[in-house]
Amino acid sequence: MADHTALDEILKYLKGDDLRSVGSVAELIPHIRCQVDFDILFTILHWDNRLLVMRAVDAIEKITVYHPEYLYGHRKELMLFLSSAKNKEFK
């Protein structure tokens, strides 16, 4: 699956318009099957869309309970996010 196609597939589960809802995050989780899928999901954390970031964070939190190794390559980014995140959902 091409990266663009994978991103589109991920986004269909994260889209919505209600910040009070986690949307279809639970349905997305089984589709993140490897490091490449996770890395594509992780890129969304850099976006300006608060809703997509919030839902991506939720998915990442749930996925890494069982696959903490997916975060290993993102340690520096995570540390930067700790000091730069503005939205409470991300913090």
C-alpha cells in the first residue's frame, strides 16, 4: 500500500467534527499492523488540525499499550511535543 493510500485509509477513521468524540479510533486500531502504519499515523501529530491530532494521540496511546516498541524511533519528537504542545488533548 502506498503511503498516500495508507494515510487516506487512516484519515477516514479520524475525521469528524466533534472534539468531544473519539470518532472511529477503536475501528482504526486493528489496521495499524506494523511500524510503517504507525509511523504514518504518528505524522498526523505534526498537523494543525486539532481534532485529527487529538484522535491520532488517542489511537497512539491505545496502540502502544501493546506495542510500545513503535514509539522507540519517535523519542526525540515526543520530547519536543512535551514542551511545545498547546492543546490540552495532546498534552
